[in-house]
Amino acid sequence: MKKIKIILIIISSLTLIFFATGLVVKETSYAAKVSIDKSISLVFKEFNKQENSKNWIPEIKSFETLNENFGKTGSVYNIIIENQGEEIKMTQRILAYVPNEKVTFYFDAENMLKKDDYIFTEKNGITTINLNASCNSKTYIMSCMLPYFKGKLENQSQVYLDNFKEFLEQQNAVDDGF
């Protein structure tokens, strides 16, 4: 009987901690970074071509323009992503677009809201992309879970940036006749 009591106390404590997470942690933030041996103008241009995103984010199944504004800021797109066999529809808004400096995306993906702020800098011909991302949720249960998935979200974003670097290097190798 004493063992059952201890097990119930442990389970109750873990459950309480899980649900308290949603009350305490309102936003999950993380960063990722990649450096590419290319000019900032080339990197920024290729990064912002919608048709390229499927090459470095393989989960993208379709990309549809709903509203594209002059200067890009305020543009809205529908994106369908396949995640573990399930299609997820999301809306992407461009909150900021400063050529060769910055682009900020806001995603509304079912229960998750995400803001990706990409900063582009160049030093000695090497362009660095710094991503500062933040996520929050529309639902309480999801807000309880997000902090526990921070590492997975951060790793996924780093993989996407690394994929972009590889895509850009392969694309230029083909352009150079290799």
C-alpha cells in the first residue's frame, strides 16, 4: 500500500508540474545561426524566393500566395506542410522585410503561433544568418508542452539553415559548371 501511495504522489507531482508549465512559461524562444561564404545580396535574394524553400524545408508540400504587397511587408501566404504523414495548413505573414538586412515571418499553424526573425550580416564576404524564434500557443495544453519541445524546435531550425547553406552552395556549384 505504501508503494502505491508513493507512486500516486510522484504521478500527481509530475502532472502538477506539467500543467503549471503552461501557467508559468508563456513563450518559448530559441536561436539558430549559419554562415555562408557568399555575398549578402545573393544569400538574401535566394533565401526569400518562395520556390526555393522546398529545397531546404523538405516538409513543404505547397506554397500559395494570398496577398503579396509591394515591398513584401504585410504579404500573406498559405503553406501546407507534411509532418509525420499529417498535412498541416499554416498561414505565413511577413512582418518585416528590409533587403539584405532582415526578414520577419509570423506563422499561424493550427495550435501554434511562431515568429521567426532572420537577421543577415556580412563580414569579409561571409554572410551570417541569425534566427531568433519565439513560439506560443492558442491552447493551454499546447502551451504546457512547448517548453519541453524547445530543443527539437531549435534543432529543426538549425537543420533548415544548414540545408539552405548546402542548397546555396550546390546551386552555385552547378551555375559555375561543376
